[in-house]
Amino acid sequence: MSVRATARIVATRAGLPVLAGEGPLAVRRTRAEGPGSRVTVVGAMSAPLGGDRLAVEVEVRDGARLTVDSAAATVALPGRRDGADGPAHYDVRLTVREDARLYWLPEQLIAAHGSELRMRTRVELAATARLVLREEQILGRHGEPPGTLLSRLTVHRAGRPLLDQEAGYGPGAPGGWDGGAVLGGHRAVGQLLCVAPEFEEKPVAPRMLGDTAVLTPLAGPAFLVTAVAPDALRLRRVLDGVREDLWGDVHVAGLDAYR
């Protein structure tokens, strides 16, 4: 039987007035390493499976600071053998109000062989909001082919589009996803999005970050790092290295606390 579950998190300067999860989406208040609140998403059961519909809704209100991470990787698994359940869906909605900060740092999403997942992340930022968002996707468990993963990330800032991108991997995805112009045989892909008003006056210059990662300034106070790697460990090393490569820039923008 398919599962429908939603986790809701609301952060204010005073704390977490809303912290609720259901089904496989358990949310726990954990110790923050700095100012603000921290919430960890704990998988309470195997999900998402074929046909499941999961959602996470986060609101960071004016002046608040929130870090959201997860206790372990999320593994998309196959549904019934006949495929009658259809694809699983995982929807994330993030809202960051004025002078608020959100560090969205979940562990990897693994598309296991035979799985089919549609993932959608929508972000709404106020003009003075700050965001660090990390996504890491692993195509297949060790030694197995990937499942099908279709992922879309849409970000609006002050009511205007900042980023809208879609990617597809695995069987059923548009052709060429594994070619030299996309993954080039790698099985781990990730990105790091940083948004801060300070980047309007001091934009970050485009640059290569090693052989398989690139930093791209966006048409707004933001930059996007995109990387591929052979595995999850080396992908994380690349994305974590952004902090050292850009220390002065992210420190000025108040984004140096991301892990």
C-alpha cells in the first residue's frame, strides 16, 4: 500500500513552534552548533517506495535561523513488481522570510535499481533571506545500475525567478544523461546553492573547482556549484571544499556556518 506523509517545520527567533512528522518522515530537534535551531529528519521506515507521496514543508520566519539535516541517506526503492503503484513522489517546499537563514543540508538521495522517483524542490526567498542548499544524488547502490530519477529545483527570490532547472537520470530519462556532456560515467551528482544579499555588491566570480565541478554565478545575489564524482564520498569532499575555496566570500555573506 502506498504511503502519504508530510513533515512540517516552522522556525522563529524563539524556537520551533511547529515540528511535526508522520509515517516515514520523523523530525527531531537536535543540538545546533551555533545560533538558531537545528532539526534532523530521521527515516522511520523504508521509503519512498513506488507510489508513495512524501512532502517536507519548512518555513523560517523573520530573523530566524534554521539548519535542517538528516540522520542517513534517503533510498528510493522499487514498488510492486508489476509497476502498478507508479513512481514515488518527494516534494520539498522551503520558505525563508526577511532576514532569516536556512541551511538545507540533507544526506544523499540514492536511486536504487528498479526505483522510479519524481523529486520536486520549491524555494521562496524574501529579498533579505539567506540560503545554503545542498543536494546530492547517487545513481544506484554499490555495484548496481541506477533507478530512474527525475529532479526539479525551482527558486524564487523577492517574487522573481532565480533558478529553475530539471534533470533526469536512469532508465526512462532523456537520452544522453550518462554521456560525456552530462555525467561522463560518474554515478554521483550534486549541487550547492548559496544565496545572500551581499553578493549583489560582491558577486562571486565563475571558476572551475577541480576537474569535475564548476561554480556559476546566477543572475541575482547567488551562485551555484555543480559537481559529479565516482561516488558519494568524493562528491561530498568536492562540495565541502567550496567552503575553503570561497572562505572570504561566504564569510562576508554570513554563510560560513554550513557543514
